[in-house]
Amino acid sequence: MNNEHLERRMAFIIEQQAQFASDIQQLREAQAQTDQIVARLANATLEGFKDVNAKIDALVDSQIRTDANVSRTDESLRNLIAVVDRYFREGQQVWRNLHAAVPDH
């Protein structure tokens, strides 16, 4: 191997090393941008989860109140049905008593 050939190989290696260093720098810059994007997405996702969790909590509270209201409504309706049933039963008994007391013509 002569001097000229050795110098060309050394120049090639130096050029490749320079290109490698440049590529590494570009990759570092791209990685920094990716890190920023991922951080922003992570923050947005976290805020979204917080919002969804707050809405789920509100829905659960609302469902608990709705269940309590339905139970009270059911009880009130059963009471009303009992009153109406008693009214009609007692009314029919009064009507039968009136018919029994009036002689046929």
C-alpha cells in the first residue's frame, strides 16, 4: 500500500466519520423533537383522562340519585295504587249495601 492509497483511505474514513457525526446530530435533533411531541401528547392524554374520570364520577353520582328517586317514586306509586284499590273496593261495598237495602219494585 503506497502513501497515496493510504491517504485516500484515511480521507475516506475521516469523511465517513464526519458524515456519521452529522447524522448522529440530526438524529439527536429529531429525537428531541419527538420527545417534545410525546410529552405534549402525554399531557393532553392525561388531561383527557382527568376530564373523562370527572364525567364518569358525575354520572355515577347522578345514577345514585336517580336510583334513590326511582325507589321513592315506586313507593309513592304503590301507596297510590293501594289507596285507589281501597277506594274502589269500599265504593263497591257501599254500592252493594245500597242495592241490598232498596227493595225491588
